[in-house]
Amino acid sequence: MCSLPAREREQIEIALAEGHSISRVSRQHWAPGRESIAYHLQAGHLRADLQGRAERALGLDHTSLLARISEIAQRARTTALEAAEAGDRQGVLRAGDSELRALAVLTATGESGEAEISQREIYRDASVALVRVARRDPGVAEAVAAELDRMHRPFLADDLREQSNPRSGNEITS
């Protein structure tokens, strides 16, 4: 996907940002396969102004995913109650199991509300912006890395230096 000509890559990225499914986009005769397009999106390789739009349009942003999981848990709870009223023990067990799995995923995220989810997205976006600016301006990269060293975060500092090195070949993924 990253090696496509700029015009074709942009056409795919705009289609994703407009909410077209990955399957639909991959059916273009010149487009790469679903896996390549999905990886490109999940790795954050879309043009900066399109990445968030595409994630939201496809329901893949963190907030949408957690909302969807929460809805699954709620539907499972409702199904379990309806199954109990109907005397369907198997239905109660299956719905209860679905609810438990959805709740386990929600619990594993560690967030207790939308504010924490939003804060995580802000940190992610700020990190991506920092690395992109650092790649364009090595002075910025070194200044931020030096500050991270002073904050006793040498691994983050080294990672930023590596990410900002144009010879490293690293893609910006975080």
C-alpha cells in the first residue's frame, strides 16, 4: 500500500476517510489486497488529515470500539434477561458468557469513562505529531529527546531519535 503511486494511494485513503469499507476499496482492479489496506490503516500510515477521519468512519477509533463493546455487553444482558423470562437456560448461559467476555475486554482497557478514552486519543495524536515534526526538523527531535533524557526516560528519547532519523527507514506508527 505504501509503495503505490501517490495518486492511487491518496484515492484509497480518501475513500477510507469517506467511510467506504476496506473490502469495497480493495475490489478496485489496481488496489492492493484487504490485508495490505487494513495494515496501512491500523499502522497509522494514512495521510495525517485522513487517518482519524478514516478510523472514525469505519468505527475503528478507540472510542468507537469501546462504545461498540459496551453495546455488545448491554445487548447480551438484555438477551440473558429475555432468555430467563422464557425459561431458556441455554440462552441465559450463552448470553451471560457473551456479556462476560465483553465486560472483560472493557475492564482490560483500564479506562473508567469517556474522558479517559479521549485523553488517550489526545496523547496518541500528540505523539504522532511530535514524531512527524521531529522527522522534518532534527533540532526539534534532539531538543525533545534531551528533555526526555532529563526526565529519566532514556528509552523514549532513544526511540524518538531513531524514529526521527530519516536513514532508519522506520515508519511512524505510534
